[in-house]
Amino acid sequence: MKKSKRHPPVILRTVRTLPVLRHAIADLRARGETIALVPTMGALHQGHLSLVRLAQRRADRVIVSIFVNPAQFAPHEDLATYPRTFAADLAALRAINTDLVWAPTVETMYPKNFATQIVPEGPAKAGLEDKFRPHFFTGVARWCRNS
């Protein structure tokens, strides 16, 4: 395991667009820093924060994504009632010296004419989450190329 040469961030930065995210990542890489990503849908709890702390031990910089992904919800699940606690999430991440938050909009993640879908197999079909939410991993695995 790589020993991180981590330095506390000066300020927790929130990024909402792909060009700004790409620029921030390029700056970190240009300095030779390693980067870890902790993907979340927000409503952070101690489990999320423990993943951030683990990432901090393994990488120089940590990016936490906060994106309530509508593609992970089936029609019978209520996307509208999913907790959105962005200000509290930022406060919790700031308290543990997270470097950057990637918080895109739905339009950023799924631009006009978005049409790519990946259907996962293998471990995604192991009878765990897919047993109760068969649409879930297809929503997680969506990918778009947005220039």
C-alpha cells in the first residue's frame, strides 16, 4: 500500500462542471499527486466518512462525488424523497479535510441525446442488490461521453 504524502486542503472545493473537474484533476496529476474517488449519492453517514478516511490513507488527494442518480431508481421507488443533505454533507467532508467534491447536475451527467447504457453481468448478478432492485447496477454503470 502506498504511503500518502497528503496535505490538508486549504478549502473544500465544490466542482459542478466537467471542464472544471478535468482541470482540477490535471493540476493534481501534474504535481504527481495520487487521487482517490469516493462515489456517493449524498446523505453521508459514518460509513461514507470511513471510506473517505481510508482513501486519504491511500492517496494524496480525495474527491467525493455527490450525485443523486435518477438512473438508480426504479419507477416504483421515490427519487423525490431521497434525502438531500448537501450543506451537512459538505460540513462533514470539510471536517475531515476532503479535497474536492464533484457535484454535477443531472443534465451534466446525462446530456441531451444521451443514449449509452451498460448492462452489467457477473458479480452484479450475484443475488445481492439485483435481487431486490434489478435495475440498480444498470443505473450505476451508465456512462456518457460529454465533450
